[in-house]
Amino acid sequence: MQENGGTIAGELFLFQREYREIPSTEPLANSVGIRGKTFLKKLIVSILGAAIVFTSGAATTQAASSTPINAAVSLVAGTPYKYGGTTTSGFDCSGFTRYIFKKFGVELSRTAASQAKQGTSVAKSNLRVGDLVFFNTTGRGISHVGFYVGNGKFANSSSSKGVSIASLSNSYWANRYVTAKRVTSDWTYSQMIEN
């Protein structure tokens, strides 16, 4: 077992050891310590990642949780929506896509409408992991962006759920879908889906 707690199993071991040292009169919430909080964070991220996998049918898609793109999403899943947000303290839709794509060396414009002008158009039936998907949520043109993660689902930061995975076939999104753009090269695509 690693003493540095570099794995979830290692963190659990160290957390359990630390927990045993807590006096029984001290409330657990005030005494889990840094190591316990780190373990709990990693555990929650792992559970969220598993939830994304199981709700997206990852066994039949290219976007399994172990892929770099899904791992990147899992790390920020649940981050709240923040208008104009571009950091892990809060994302708007285009701030979220910029944040994730920058990790793969792809620079995106700042707004959903300007991101829609980048890349090459792709048919909905030909979507691949990493393709940007655009929606008209205001009735005034493209106003929302996310990216395809496989199996008919996309990652986005919505005003109601923050960073989450949604289905393109959900009636709300299906009725507002506008177009999709491919902004990744084949090499970048391979970096997003291969371990």
C-alpha cells in the first residue's frame, strides 16, 4: 500500500488510520483532517465519474470514463453555472468548453456564437467525441454550446445543472439543436479518447 495515499485505496487506508486516532468525543465532521477531506473529494469524483459512465452507456461508446476527455469532465462535474465564468469556481457554457479543450491544446473563442464559427460542420449522425454541439436556447440564434461525449450524450454547463452530461435526444435539447462543428484534428481526437 502506498504511504503517500496516491491511489483511492491508499487514501482510504490513510483515512481509516487517521479516523481511528480521533477521540470518540470529537465530532467526525470537525476531525476528518486534510487527508480525510482529500479522500472524500477523490471518492466523490470517482462516484461522479462512474455515474457519468453508467448513465451514458459507456460500455457501448468511445467515451468510457477512462478516456482523457471524460476524466477531464469528471474532475469538474457539478461545478456550478456562472454567467461569464471560465474557472472551476463557475463556468458558463463556452467557458466550460474552452477550459476542457485548452487541456488538449485547442483554443476556442469566448462565446458560443463565436465558437460556432470555428471548425468544420458535421452532421448530427456523424458526431464523434469532442465535436462541439450548438443550441438556440433564447430564440435569437446560437446561445449554448457543449461537446459530444458519445452514445447520444454531450457535456455542458447549463444554468440549471452546472457541469453535467445531457442527452441530445432529450426534448429540450433536441428542439433547440442547431448544428455541430469539428474543431479537433485526428491527432487531438485520439488524445481525447485514448489512454
